Amino acid sequence: MHPTLAITVACLPAALVAASNISSNGTTVPDFHLPPQNLTIYGNNSLFAQWRTKARFRPSSNHIGDPTAFWQDEQGVFHVSGLYSYLRGPNISITSSIGSALTSDFLSYVDAHNYTNSSLFVNGVSIGPGNENDPLAVFDGSVIPKGYKGLPTLIYTGVHYLPISWSKPYIKGSEVQTLAYSEDNGATWIKPDIEPVIPGPPEGFNVTGFRDPWVFQAPQFAKLLNDTPETWYLSVSSGIRQVGPRLLLYRQNTSDFTSWEFLGPSVSAPVNTTFSAGNFSGNDGSNYETSNTLFLDENGENLEDGVNFVTMGAESGRETHSFHYSLWKMGKFVRSSVNESVILEDHATGVIDWGIGYACTTMPDYKTNRRLAFCWSNDDFNSTISEQVGYRIGSSGVYSIPREVYYKEIPGVVADDLAAENGYWSVTTEYLNTTLAKDGVALAKANGNDTVILATLGCKPAREILGFRKYANQSWTESDFDVDVKSIKSNCSGVEFTKEEGVTRAFIPFQQSPHSRHWELQATVDIPESSLRNEEYEDFAAGFTLLHSSASAPSNYSVDDAAMLYRPSNETFMITREVALGRDNVNTDPEMGKLRLWNISSTNTEGKQSYAIQSLNIRAFMDGSFFEVYVNDVLTISTHLYYWYKDSTRMGFYLQFPDTLANSTLDTGVKFSNISVWEGVPNVFSKRPTKPAELIDNGIGFVQPPNNPNVPLTYDGVGAPPLPPCRNLHQ
């Protein structure tokens, strides 16, 4: 057991942690006592351990891409997989294979093909490119547990031509949907000698992409289309150039899953449009990727009666984040009036992850009827040096913790104009039925009701993640803490102020801070109701400092400073990233997501009605540089906080305010409560070697599985990018 401390006083400085050098295969060794230089001067693999996660799915080294080919076998074991490629070519992220690890509880993983006492992800590769249906790369796919020959069956995208992009003309034949099956429970996938199961886009479609097949059963579709309940459907993520993104729906045409009938688009949107006026819904862009069709209730999956959801990556509609949004849509599928398909009536659209989380993919937990989602995050270095920095780290890409996605209701919301806007919410009309927010509010008022039940996609850490706390080496609570702009100096000694352009930022250190960057924070924050959507509160914000440099750091040193905060004037939750590495090395732009706090009506035992604004209920996780936060089970943001100094671990309360509020009569009171911290997370790949040198694989070229069942390869290299020159392949 670890000690649990009850901290009763705020504002004491945190203890410092001694910094130390790490070994390097290169000639330049980072010194984390001194200010950082351009990251490209350091030796290859010299930063391997600096920002590495412990509790996330990731490869032992090299690059992980989209989560894909997830499934649960008959023993209840989860197969967590991703697109995998060597850092050293032919080209990161496109010449991909699929690699897997197995878990029963998300607290411990083992790489597939664990033939020896060591366990390296490269040995977990289950399928690689190089055959007639996938000569250049293997892209995303999904699994039918009992498909071809009654065996686990993977339907995936095989790539024939590169590059492929929504911004470039599409080369006909670039992507096909093809099939493989497994005789060893998914350890390797066998490619039968058959044609692609879907050889190309529908005739006449000028597509922006055609990939990421998602296979699923849908009794609700079967009723609409007069199919048997056992029928399988398949969607392909796509778009029609200069028209808009599309999700293309197919139906199983043969019992062996080798032929599929095109029905029509099941989701359709105009190019680069948004569902809401206030940017609560992201942007649909011009091309969909990694789409999942889901049927959810408040507990998770409900194929028969669940509310209809679709998740997707959307390309081109965002100025940042590689032009990507991770979206979801909620509504109702109805029979199309123009073809044999179903089409989604969109009642709400939201963002799954407002940060760098992308390509979010789900899998079922048949034991509990849950839907579990993982999102992929790439590294976030300055784009001009990101490839070279990849060699210094020796790996790239990481997955979020597993997230439970479900249908969520918010009862007692005042039926006002705010609730009637389009956004990431709709209004329930009866159990598991929703309608557009404006129609639902109008119906409530017509029936004499002053409140509505809002509906949305719920997203929270999987229940297994509570198990992280058992691995904490220490935990503590911070006392509840009230603060406002006028009293901040008198109520707390030890506040550190910074001021810039008429805005003051106050850092109020916790009485205890972690010694590492592997922790969980749980807390509640209440802000003044008058601050919401009020321009007089511009630049007013409150939250928590996540990491802050030592108070004894030399004044001429750059500092690490990162915080999460809510800015009520524009209903934005933010993560600031003002780290010592600076924007020449890493992306320091803040992450921002839109979150509305609702006015909730409640009635006490005496029948008296009262109103209150929702609190911010926060769970945040730091693991190496990777940070993800969940707020009210409706907003999620993940990002990288690339600290430099070893002692940049101080945490605390955060308050920001403009000069105009310093002497104002406006309410600026913020209440912090229920604050707990657990430091320490499990090493989920405990069977891997512990020494970095044994984890790093400097392989070159294409990754193939051990004992590859699909040889000889027919790949001849036509159309493939060249291998990097030898000068870039140093150890």
C-alpha cells in the first residue's frame, strides 16, 4: 500500500527533483539542468526516455499510427492493434503494417508473438504489405470474429498508389478493400488468393479517398432494409471532390464475406460545413476517415434499440492539427428516398477529442455491452524538424487510455435559447429518441415544460483505469480552496504572478506536488454564473497549473509552464503549453475545446425549485509528455506537454484576470474542491525489456510478421518512395 496524505493548507512550494543526464548513442548529450537547444543537435535515441509513456498502448520503438483491427476474442481478450512502420522508411506512416498487443484489463499488455522472455512490438506484427491486393501498404480495417471459413476475418484497405490525400487528385485504383483470415486467433492474418472484396469506389464517384472499412451488424438497418438480423454491413470512409464527405454503405452479398453490394451513402455533408454556429461541432471537412457506426444507450452498446451514432475523422476543415477534426454525429437512420441505403438525420454533432487525438476507433466488450474507444496522437514537434526529432526519440505516436463511449442524458436543463441552438446536444422526446434541439425546446414549451433533457455522446475513462490508482506510489488531497481576484494576494502567501499585456496570471502552488510526470488529478471547479458569455470577463479564466518550473530556477532561464483552464466568456476549455523548448522545437499553441455549462433546475424535498450552473468535474492524466483531460464526461482534450527540466513538476491552482476586473464589482469568486492526486501509473508493458537499448529497433524498410504466412511477396517497389539515404540511418 502507498501512503495517503491529507493536505490542509495551500500555497507552499513543491519539492525539487534532482536532474540527471541520460545516455546517448550520439555525440551530443542533453543536459536537463541547462536551457534546451534545437532538438536536432542531440544524438539519435538520446531523448528516448525523456517523454516516454508508461501506461499507454505504444510500440517499443518506431512509429504507431491509426488504431485499427480491434476485436475481442471468445476468451474475452482484447486485441489492440495499430498501423505500424519503421521510422527509417520507406516513408513514415504510409508504408504500414498492423501490429498488435493483447490485454484483458488494460492494466497489462503483452505483445503478440511473445516467443521469448523479451517482448518487442515488432514481433507483434500480424500482417504486412507486399501482395497483389496490398503492394504498398496496409491501411485500416476491422474484424468479423467469425467470418471467412468461420474464422476471425480482417477486412482492410490495401494500397496500390501513393500519395493519397484529400488535397490531391485521386488516382483510380489507389485503394481497395481486401480480406484476410486467421487460423491462430489473430496472431497472423492469411491473405487468400482472391480478388479484392470491394475493388474500388462506386462508378461515377470522383472520390477524395476510399478506405478504412468498418464491418458491423445492425438490426435497426435490417428492419429498414428488410434484411435478416444476422446481415453484416460495411462502411467505407470517403468523400466526393468539391461536394463533401461521405460514408459509403455496403451490404454483405455472400456468406463468405468476399462480395459486398453498394447501397448508397449513409452519412452525407456539404464540403467544409459545421453543424453549429458557435463552433461547438467542429467542421465536416471534405473527406471522412476511420468512421464507426454505433448504437448506444446509457450503459454502452445496444444494437436493437440504441441511439444512432457515427464517429469519424474529418479532413480539411481545420486550420490546425493537420487539418483534422475527430467528430461524432448523433441522430436517427431512416430509409433513403433516393437509393437502397439508409441515411442519418443529424440531430447533433460534436468533437470526440479537441486536441491531437485522431482516428478514434472503437471495439465492443461483449461481457459488459460496452463500447471502448482509443484515439491516436502523433508527436507534436515543429513541423520543420519533426522527422529528424523522431530519430532522437526513437519512436512516435501513442494511444489514449481506453474510453467508454455511451449515450448520455443531461436532465433539468432550462429550456431557453441556449438549449435550442445546434451543437453537440439534442433534446430527448422519449426514451432513446432524440430530435433537433430547437424542435425539442419548442415542443417542451408547447407542453408547458420549462426544462428539457439534453442528449449527447458521453465519453469517460474506461472503468478499468481506476486500477491505475493501485499502482500509485503516493496519493494526497488538497484542501478545498476559494479565491477571487480581490482577495488572492491576502488569502494566500506564495502566489507567483506574471503579467503580460494587461492580463495577470496567478500560480498558487499545491502544498504537495508530484515528483514525476505520471499522475492522475481529479477535481471540481465552480465559476461565477455571471461570467458565462459575458464580454466583461474577457481573459478571465480559472483552472490548474499542470507543470511549472522550480521557484529557484535562474531568472535568465526559459521556464516550463503548462495549465488547463476554463474561460467562461467564450465557453472554452484550454490547455496552455508555454514550455522551455519553445515553438522552434515544439508546438506551443494552446489546445482549445468548446464546453457549455448548463443552467440546471432542481427541486428539493419541500417542492422548492432552484437553479444552478454546472460545475467543471475534471479527471486529468499525465503520462510522460502525454496529457489527456475529461470534463463532465462530454469534453476530452489530449495533447503533448514537452517539459524540459527535471524539476518542472510543480502543480497548483491557476487564476487569470484582466486589469479591468481587479477593481470591478463583478463576481470573480472561484471554488476549487474535491482535489485528489495519485502519483504513479502501471507499466502496462512489463514484459518488455527495461533498458532503452534493448527496446530500440533500428529496422529499415517494410515490417512483416514473424513466420509470415503470405510469402513469397509479389511487391516489386513500383510507386513506392525511396528508402532514406544512408547518412540518415545512424544508430
